[in-house]
Amino acid sequence: MNRLLLVFVACTFALPSFAQTDSNYVEPHFDQYKIYLPKPAKEIQQLLYEKDCTPINGRISEEKKSIIIENYLPGSKVHIKVFYLDGTDDEFVRSPCFIDPVIL
């Protein structure tokens, strides 16, 4: 019984300290984001926010295997139409979990 009481008291005082958050926390901001492509690209034909079709500034990376986005709003889906080096094209949507920040 004493052990149970000791565990209860320890948890009562220890857990609230883990639940506290830092009120000065600031969400990190990145200048660029990256969307990986399945094969090397030649040209971006469309790069838009899926929700309202607003254009997004983007370019093909030097290695041609990803798209670098300049003004991405985190948490938004992106509609992409791309022309590949092998002559094929593709149109798809990337959700936010597939859009990575570029850390310099």
C-alpha cells in the first residue's frame, strides 16, 4: 500500500512539469521547400495550390530530381504538372507530408 501511495504522489508532482510548454516557442520558418520527383524533369508546366489554384514560384533543382518552391504556405497541398527528360509528362498532387523544408 505504501508503494502505491509513493508512486501516486511521484506521478502527481512529476507529470505536470512534463506537460508545460514554452510560451516563447516560435514555429520555424523556411525560405525554400522541396518536392521530390520520380525521375529527372525538364520543365514545370503547372505549380499551383490545390485549394484555390494560386500559382507558386518554383524551379527544377540542379540535379533535376526535385522542385524547389520559394513561397510555399506550409500545410497546403500542391498541384503539379511536369514534363520529364524522357519525353513523358505527369500531373499529380502532393500533400504537405511530402513537401520538405530545405535546410541550408
